[in-house]
Amino acid sequence: MTAPHRPHLSLDDFASAARAKLPPDVWDFVEGGAGHERTLAANRDAFGRIRLRPRVLTGVSTVDPGVTVLRRRWAAPVGIAPMAYHTLIHPDGELASARAACARGLPLVVSTMAGRAFDEIRAQTTAPLWLQLYPLRDPDTTACLVTAAERAGFEALVLTVDAPRLGRRLRDLRNGFRLPDGVVPVNLPASWRDGSGRPAGHAATSFATGLTWDDVARLCGSTTLPVLVKGVLTAEDARLAVAAGVAGVVVSNHGGRQLDGVSAAVDVLPEVVRAVDGTVAVLLDGGVRTGIDVLAALALGATAVLVGRPVLHGLAVAGEPGVGDVLRILIEDLAESMLLAGLATIADIGPAAITAPAARHHEPAAAPLPTDPTTVPVCGEPAAPGLHLTQLHASLRHPVLRTMTFLNDIVARYPQAVSFAPGRPFEGGYDLAELTGHLRSYLDHRHAQGHGENALTRELFQYGPTAGTIRDIVARSVAEDEGIRAAPEAYVITVGAQEGLLITVRALCAGPDDVLLVPDPCYTGITGVASLLGVTVRAVPETADGPDLACLERLLARLRAEGQRARLLYLVPDAANPSGTTMGRAARERLLEVLRPHGTLVLEDTPYRLLGPADRPPTLKALDRHGQVVHVGSFAKSAFPGARVGYVIADQVVHRPAGTGLLVDELTKIKSMVTVNTSPVSQALVGGLLLRADHRLGEATVPAARRYSTMMRLLRTELDRHFPQPLRDRLGVGWNDPASGFFLSLTVPFVAADDQLDHCAREYGVLWTPMSYFHVEPGPDAGLHAIRLSVSYLTEQGIIDGVGRLARFITDTCA
């Protein structure tokens, strides 16, 4: 009598079933490790020492295990690790694995030693495909692999750096293991398909040795694909990887198959996470067998995990359905663990979710800096000239800097392209002769106030007062334009709004528990400031009427429960960059009500306000009755950006040991250590402009506001013309309807990443900005399917031509 079939309920069940199906030598090849397999065992054992800290009564009823990795949405933070020769396990090989990954919305990392061709694999899946590269002695072969991956639509390269040769695997040596006939690395030259069929023999003759981090940097510079390095186990190497320009590191000991006796991957994960400091993705590969393991890895700082041997077990048991069941079990186990632990999203998983075991491996102290600042020791080698990026501040490796550098490079590379990318004012309204008039008006004003030639010479040519020389003029103008009645003493004149943001965040975010809230998407200047200052940023989703207030209330409560303080909420309430959103009056009033019990101040930034309609809602500062708003203004868009003049109104009372003062006085102290003072000549030019406008700059900017409004209407008209409603519905194209400002957000039916931008500029002659640049936290979309279009810098003909080119690019991409 046949025993009834028992369903496979765990990944260990699949392992047992696979062992019964596979020949013993093939099982040993898949399961074996190097040496005495101490590291192989450690990978599993290390997870067993980690304990969860569940929270109860959190209100969580559903969970979302989705995550965004390298700007691509995964259904869960799980990918299939690179493994050679899937065809050794099942005739379909990587084709079955790719189909199963696609069905689950998960990525597959394809091995250099894959048994199926890259194009075949790509045809099986729309999910992300990455190519794992072994560094080969023949650089032409490596280059051909990269080109083939790019052509097949792979989305990243994973460079394995821990295998200059294969580890000594005793099981394979005892079995005399050989690959069966027909199991070959089909994407490599024919010479790899002949010979002994011994994997170690191929590696010994063809893998490159003696490589350095310079080779990694060269690979990063030679391809449009992001590069990750796999095999990183120390903080030192993690820092060097970031300095080489990688997009991510994979913490891995090669499944215990290389150097035996090294640490379990999850044991060294925290030191690698600390070393990269959020600048790149960190993936873990090694020992993951349950959803709880995935949760633990994420709590220790991993972006996602890769799973290896269990996928081959599922492939051996049932082909594609077996792989699918392995992935399903893992994702369901993760989702159940999240629900029981009170964690609604992947973003909620942090260090507080686990009790980590006592550290067995300590990150070594950083080496002392050399006494000669022109020399830096690298990798234990003799000192070489120069500084190393890892010795500089981590903010220099912030992703925003890399994305903006890429955008600037694209603009420079295609100067003839129609550019919807820049957010700068239109230059056609500037008149050089006006500068002389502005300066003359200011001098006349100061003369009328009793300032003689000597005093004016000193004011314009010497260092000036840190708080500024035109506070009285600016205060009167802001009162006329905005109804904000603040004394000149509450103002500090800054070097543009950007300095105002920096000194305000520095003053108010005083400790590690102080958090800066921002809308998502958000102007990159504020997130850059936070990175520079080491301030924690949390994002609030943006709606068509400003921040999602329900989400904001939940976030405020969560931060308070975690012992953190939401110190500031940054907002551009009028024609926000990048979305173009403008908040209505009711939303502004409600926002102040929501924030008041928490003591959270608003950092209001208003660069586009005077370029909008005359019936605009009042500023948050004008509505402020309880000292809740620090107001930042700028004359960059309304006057001219070259002057670099902005201001901050900070009239909040500060209690001191010797009495009280204003917050602006504290900001001025910080400014004195940053820029000393704002250029008196620039202040004179702006002051003269305000005087000539009779302190009503809003009236003076009416022609410019009218022009931008006309350009925005033209952009929408052209989009309507090229994308009538039936076509929009079919393609999934849409856009918002900003009332004013420079920017419009366009939804597209593909991932609007750097490679698409480069292709659009090169083949269609039009530029735009990916909205993903402006998103702070991963979410269901994170701007991956949207682009920002700016109308400010273009002529009417430029908009007409540009939308036509853009429409062709979108429709061709969707064909």
C-alpha cells in the first residue's frame, strides 16, 4: 500500500525530498561546503541565536512585504541567489526558476555558469534579472558577458569577489565529481564546454587573480548597469566597495563553499550595514530558510536577502512548481511573522524588532589617519598619494549626489536635446541695464536715510552684519506681499534659501532622537542637508492637497512611542518641487492643528509662491498663531538666482539662562560660522529691486507669473493632444494639474530609470527627471513610474517640440 503524499510545508521538507531524488554526487555538489564545513553550518546556526521582539495591540491587520531595491519593486525582500548549472538539477534549468520568480514578483540573479542562454531566460520573466559575474582572465569574455546582459535587459551586475579560485570541497573530491554531458555554461565561449567537466578545473585556468578595487571601479565605469559586489564580510571592504562606486554589496561567504572558518554572513551583517551608512543597498546571502530569518536579516539592516540551495531543492522536486512553492512558503512565512510581530510594512522592521545575540565578531577599530595628509594606506599596502573617499563624510556618498551628477552629465552630453529637466527661471526676462538701476535705487535710499559715502563704501565693500543689511526692506516687502507681520529683527538674510534650510535644521535638530519629517516626494536640497548633518529623515506620503494628514498623525504617534521627537516638518506648500502640488487653505489650517500637540514646527519653503495666481492661499506663517512656523523665502525665482539672497523668519521665543531671545538670533550664530555674512552687493541689488517695486514684488512678478502659467497650460494642451483619453487609458499615462509653478508630474507605464533617460536623450532628443530621485522611502511605487517635467526654462516652441518627442519615446517604449 502506497504511503499518502505529504505536502511540503517547509524548506527543510523540500531539502529532504530533493536528497531522495538526486544522485548522491549531485546532492553533495549542491549541499557541500569547503573544508570541514564549519562555515556552512554556521550560516544556519547564527539565525537560531536571534530572537524576535514582537509588539502587540499595534492595530496592524494586514501587512505589505513589498520592497524597492535599486528602484525596482519586489513583491518581497527575497531574491534567488546566483547558482551555477540549474540544468544539472532539472532539464529546464534557469527557465523554470525564472518563470517561478516571475509568478511571485521576485528577482533572479543569473550565474555566469548558467545552463540556459540569457535571452532564453529573459523571455521567461518580466521580473528583475541580474547577472552574476566571475572576474575572468580574458577581459574580452567579461566584456561580452556584460554586453549580452545589457542587450537582454538585465538590470544589474553582481560581481563575485571571493572566488579567485574555487574552495577545496572535500565531498566533490571524494566523489570525483564531474558535470554530466550537456550541462555546460552556454553563455561562455566554446572552450568552457570542453575538457574534464570539473568546475574547479575551469576556475583554476580561467578565473582572474590579483584584482583590486580599481578593477571594480573600472567595471562600474564601463557599464550603464548598477554593480553590486558579492562576498563582502568586513566593514573595511564595504567602505572600499562604496568608494569604488558600487550600487550595493552582498554580504556572503559563498554559502560556506569558499574559505572555511569565516563568520556566518548574518553575524557580520551589522558591521557592513554600519560601514556603508545607508549609501548603497545591502543584501544578505547565506543560511536563510524561513520568513523569520528574512525578518531578522532586515532588522539587522539588510535591504533584502538572496536564497540559494532551497531553490535548487524545489527545482529537483517539481521543477517550476517546486521553485514556486519554495518562494511561496518563504513569503507567506515572512508575512505571517510580520503580522504576529506587529509590523505592517518592511519599512517598520528595524533593530527594535529583534534581540540580537551577544556579538561574537567585533568590527575592528578604524586605523588611525596617517600623519602625512597626502598619504593614505589602502588594503594594508604601502601608502599611496591622496585621500580615500571612505575617510570623507558619508554624505558625499549619498545617492542624491550620484543621481544629480548623472543628470548633469546627461544634460552636458546632449546639449541639443529639449530639456524639461532644469528648475531654473526663464532667462528671457533679464535685463543687464536693470542691475544698475537696482543698485542706484538702493544707494539713493541709504543716502536718504543719512548714510554718507564712507558708510556706503564700508557697507558694500566690507564684511557686513551677519543678520543682513536689508532686513527692514525685506520685512516690509513680505508684509505687503504676504501679510506676514514680523519685525525686521526676526529676519536673517541668507545665501539663498538653501542656507536658510541648513542653519534651521542644524539649530532645531539637536540630538539623535530628533527627526526631520518631509513629504514624499521631496525637494532633494532638504534631504541633502539632513544627510550632511546626520539628521534622521522620515517621510509622509504626499496627496493632491499636501501631506497625507492621517499618515502624518500615525507617524507622529509612532515616533513618540519609540522615544523620538518629530522636530520639524519641511514643506513647500505652493507649487511644490517636484510634484507641483499646492495645498488649500483648509489643509494648511488642519496641518497646524495636527502638529501643535506634538510641538513639531513647520519649516515652510516658498520659492515659487509669487509666481502663482493672485488668489493663492495664505502662507502657513500668515496663518500661524502659536509660533509653529519657521518661514524660508528666496529671491532666486522671483528676482534672479545669481544674487543668491534668501531669508528666514524665525520669531519663536528661546529661553536662555539670562532671559529670552528669538530663534533667529541662534540661527544667526550658526550662519556666522558658515558664510559669515551674505554678500552686501547682492543684498543691495535685491534691496533696490524691492524699493523700485514699492515693496510689492508680487505685482512686479505678474508678467513672469503669467508666462509660467501660459507655459504650464501649453504643456497640458500638448500632452492632451498627443495622449487623447483612449490612448491614455490604454498605455497607463497620466499627469497632475498644477495651478502654478514650474513642475508637472507625468505617470508613465515603465520604470523611468537612468537607462531610460539616457536612451530618451540619445534617440529622441528630450530630457526629463526621474521622479524616483525625489522619493525618500520605498513604497508601492516610490516614483519609479513617473517623471518630472519643468516648463520654466523652455520657449513655447521648445515645449511643443519636446512633448512631441517625449510622446514618441513613450509610445515606442510601450510598443
